[in-house]
Amino acid sequence: MKLSTLKPAKGSVRKSKRVGRGQGSGRGGTSTRGHKGAQSRSGYSSKAGFEGGQMPLQRRVPKFGFKNNNKIEFKAINLDTLENLASQTKVASIDTGLLIKNGLAAKKDKVKILGRGELKTKIEVKAHAFSNSAIEAIEKAGGKAITIE
């Protein structure tokens, strides 16, 4: 095989439609554009979303909902997850860096600790937010809940 002998696969390349080249071409006269009207003229372009006068889709579908730009999304992590992490890593303090390292949160996530599960280990937890039940459980186990910005 040589570069000079390469050809596209059979049937994969079509010849372009040569339009407006006289009556003998079979596409002379109107050049496949039909008779008269704006669409037969050069420079014609329809409005985006125009459906020939029918009510367009973006007006048929109703508007609904509201997106609050100021909402703060938290990555929720429960106490049972923290208990597992503490028993595996044998650390006295859990912060966002440790959570990111263990794949429980992403770098840009804000972390909120929730109160599901039981916490038996005495640990210091640093997170962006805590639920009241989580703070109670952490302090009951002898640890600290520290809120960071």
C-alpha cells in the first residue's frame, strides 16, 4: 500500500449537485428552487425557529420554574460516613482536604455535615455547615464541630 494509491471507500463520496447550468443538466430554469417566492431568491433566510406561521415550539411550551442565583449548594456528608473515614484513616481531625483526598467531596464543593448515623469516635470536624443534630452528635462523642468560611 502506498499513499499515492489511497482512495475513499466505494460509494462514500458523492458528486456535488451542479445547479443552474442550463436545461440539459436537468436542473436548469429554476435551479431546483421551485417557482417564484422569497425562497427562490438569493439572500433569503427564515427567522430561527420559524415554523411557517404555525405557533413555534418555544412559544407552545409553557414557561415555568425559577433559578435562584444566590443559592448555596452543599455536598451532604453524614455522620456514619465520617465514622467510617475516621476508623479507616485513624485521624483526630477531619477537614475538607481529607474528604477531597478520599473522594467524598470535590475541590470546589462546600461541605455540610448531616446527622444520619452514629458517631463513636472523638474527632474534630471542620466543614462549611452543620445540621443541629450533627453538632449534637459530634459534641456528645467528645469532638468539636468547627465551621469554616
